[in-house]
Amino acid sequence: MEFGIVELSRLQFAATAMYHFLFVPLTLGLSVVVAIMETVYVMTNRPIWRQMTKFWGMLFGINFALGVATGITMEFQFGMNWSYYSHYVGDIFGAPLAMEGLMAFFLEATFVGLFFFGWDKLSKVAHLAVAWLVAIGSNFSALWILIANGWMQNPVGAEFNPMTMRMEMTDFYAVLFNEVAQAKFVHTVSAGYVTASVFVLGVSAWYLLRGRHIELARRSITVAAAFGLASAFSVVLLGDESGYSATHSQKMKLAAIEGMWETEPAPAAFTAFGFPDQEARETHYAIHIPYVMGLIGTRSLTTSIPGIEELETQAETRIRSGIIAYDALMHIRETRDNADPAELARFEAHSADLGFAFLLRKYVDDPRQATPEQIVQAANDTIPRVWPLFWAFRIMVALGFGFIATMAYFFYRASFKRMNFPRPALHLAVWMIPTPWIAAELGWFVAEYGRQPWTVDGVLPTAMSVSALSMTEVAMTLAGFVIFYTVLFVIEMGLMLKYIRKGPYQDVEETDAWVIRHNERLAGRQNADAIAMPAE
């Protein structure tokens, strides 16, 4: 692949997006975990739960502040590096981002301040309401961003206007309730909940291994294990829903993830293992699980899933249809208000394939002048690189089932073994802390890399979306972003490690006194039970 302005711009956006997503999952999950802990405090009035809320809330605040700093720069890139994209689909893509700022971010940012500075100024119930509003704001923020991203994956509720040469929204509710967006939202949010659960579990396990903050750590593990187990199941189930929606909206991505080169008779098997070979168009040493892919992709045993080669043939047909649409569009543009009704009808008949004609702009300025060889090459471009998608997806899935097993084990120990945890299990929990971030980044890689060569699937190719910048300009801003984000990441890690080592430092005397009284009551109750038991 030739490395040019398009690839460099993609690399810049990928770097900033993946840096930003180091902060997002923990913000989503910790906001809910903290709200759950404060709910228990309000219900029981036990100081230990207030101390837990403040401690984990402090870590949430550090992560939230740095996440905001990394997220703001991403939106500027749409105008700076992807100006034609912003011009072409800004009417649709901009609306959810505006709603995110107005409805979600302001809500979240406002109540974050009240959460940290309102402990002595608000009643318990009012402060609890603030905690839940912070969590709701965080999740609403993710909702609107994922609606925008989901539209790029499945562009519904919009149509191309030949007079303005832009996409325009025709149905806001179709954009809002886009099946891809809704599936991505619940899947991504659940992944954030798992991330926070693993983080809380790992940090609490570290405290137990060192014999520090025992009461806080045990209760935190109980919350993390219960919340994490439910969330881990949700991630797997909702990921399955994402696969089902891809069957309708992104068939090529699904076929590439599966390494399915040829269409198989229904029901298709799932390839558990193999080595995809793009040149030979074959997956070597493939191990198949019968029926599974058919059930995941179609919810039936009688519907086939098209393979890569069949989809490539369909793309070639759509490119030729798109050339007809492009030709009609040029005639319409020449006559403007006096457009020939026959040309308008011809355009409408083929307008759904206009984006496929734009794939030829990579090879020729006027798609109507494309050679048969260029059409074949453009159809071949609709196939993403298979092996990275194939393995990224399988590693992500393996980690997902690992989270279920881990959370189930700690939930069992917390619920039925009086919160006694073996040291090897605690060591495992500490070492697992980075894994949900790995899974989340792989998930985004599959979602975005698998969409190539499209910025908006089937509508706008990535090669057409970039700004008219020089390689030097993009390279300099890429280097600047990487340096800036790396500094922020180092600051984040330094602050998080500092406060984790420091441990809970608020309400210490009151909490310690309550713990002593609580343990004395438990000891007295056990002695009373022992006396009441008949001697053998």
C-alpha cells in the first residue's frame, strides 16, 4: 500500500482516537460503580461506603479530566484533516455531536463539580442524585457519539442532494434508532463497565496482597465482581447482536472477520482458528465450529452468509451502476434548475450506488473514464486486510470469556466463602488490570479498520474525505498530538498510581472507629451462636 496523505491522516486520527479511548471506558464504568457505592452508603449509613465512594470517585475524577482533554482535539480534526468529509456529511454527523455537547457533556461536567465539592453542602439524597446524574451524563455522552459513529457504519435516514452535492438528513429518528448505533452503544458501555470492574478488582486485590485497607478492598471486590459479572455477560451477548446487525449493514466486514472467502451453504460454520492468506484467498489450517456463524449472523439455519468473493463481484456491479449515477449527476449539475426529468429519473434509479463510483476517484478524476481494469481494482479495494481483523476479533472474544470466568470466580468467593480470596487469584486480578483496555482497543480496531475503504459505508470513500494538506503538515500535527497525548498519559498514570498507593485518606478516623465496632459486633454474634449450639 502506498503511504500518502490519506494513510497519514488515518494514522493521525487512529492514534488520537485510541489514546482517547484509554480514558473513556474507565470513565463510563467508574461513574456507575461510584454511584452504586454511594447508594449503599445512603441505604446503610455506614461510613466505610462513603469512604469507598470518595476514594474511587477521586480516581474517576482524575481519569475524567484527562479524558476530556484528549477528546476535544479529536473534534477539531474533522474540520482540519477531514474537511471534505465534514462538508459532505456534516448535516447528519454534526447533529449527534451537537446533542452530545448540549445534553450530555454539560450535564456531566456540571454535576462532576457538585459531586466533589458538595459533600458538606448537600444532603445525602441530593448528593446521591448528583452521583447518578454524573453517571447518566457519562453514558449519554457515549450514546450520542456512538449514534454518530453508527451512522458512518450504516448510513440510514439520509439521502444525497444532487443540487448541493451533499448528504442531507431526511429522518432524524432513523439516525437515532439506527440498529448499528444502538448495538454499538450497549456493547461499548458494557465494555466500559467491565473495564471499571476489572480495575476496581485489581486495585483491591493489590491492597489485600499487602494487607492494607482490608475492609474497603473486600467490599470493593464484592461490588466489582457482581457488577462485572453482569457486565461481562452483557458484552458477550450484545457483541453477538452487533454481529447480527453487521449481516444486514456491513457484509464485507463480517466476511473479513470470519475469513470467509467463499459463500458457504447455510448454516455457515464459525472459524475458531486459522491463518488467513489474502493473496491465495484461503484460510490455512482452519478449525471450524459447525452452525455457529449461521446462528450468530442470521439467527437461522437456512440463510447463507455471502463470502468475500461474492461480495467483491457485487461491488463491481455496484461500481458500474454508480458510474451511471455519476454521469446523470454531471448532466443535472450542468443544467441546474432546468434539469432533464429523464436525467433525474436515471440518477434516482442508481443513486444508491453513487458512492461506489467515487471509489474510482483513487485512480481517475472522472469515474466515467475508468477502464475495466480500474473498475476491477476498485472492487478489490472494498476488501479490507483480513488477517488483522480475523485475529483482533478472536483475541477480543477470548478476553471477553476470560472476564466472565474471572468475575464468576470472585463473585463465588465473595458470596459463599466470606470474602476470602486465595493469593494466586489476587495476583491474577492485579495482572488482569490492562486486559479490558486491550479488548476495548481491539474492538474499535475491528469496527473502524473493518469499514475500510469507506469513511461512510457505501457512501463516501476514505480517499475522498481528507483535506488538501501537505504530508509535512499532517506529520507535524501527528507528532505534536502523540507527544501531547503521551505527556497526558504519563500524568494520568502518575496521578492514579500516587493516589492508589496513598489509599483512602478521607473520613479515616470515623471509618476506622466504625470498622472496630462492626468487627466487635460480628465477634459477639459469633460467640453467641457458639454458646447457643448444643455440645456434641
